[in-house]
Amino acid sequence: MVQRPKRLAILGSTGSIGTQTLDVVRGLAGRFRVVGLAAGTNHELLRAQIEEFKPELVGYEGSLKVPHSIECPRLSLEEIACHPD
């Protein structure tokens, strides 16, 4: 039986726990799908995470230029945490 990947939202993705969580996701390729990322103002790292994981949901503080090839709405932490996906 083929299992669908577990869907994750990482709140604080640019912090130490968030980056370690994403390291685990990388190490267990195919077992997890990052559907949401949220961060504060470390926009450079968040942009790289968006490009790598291509989440459907993103939250951040301030103004972030998201790569044109990726379309994801900007949501609050609460919206990401409560999202049905």
C-alpha cells in the first residue's frame, strides 16, 4: 500500500528548530510534503526555502519578493496553522 506523504506547516521555518525540521524533511524525502512555511524577517533564507519546498502557504513579516515561478498567498500564522491542508 502506497502512503501519501504527511503534510506539514513549519512555523518559524528560518529559526533553529524550523531549519532542523526541514533538514529532517530533506533526509526523509517522499515521506513529508511542506505545504506551509512561516518566518519573521529572514527573507533571504525564507525565499530559498520557498524555492526548494514550493509550499502552497507562506507567512512572513515585512515585504518579501517571492520568486515569479512560485504562487503562494501570504497568510497569517493562524491561517497557516488552521488551514485544512
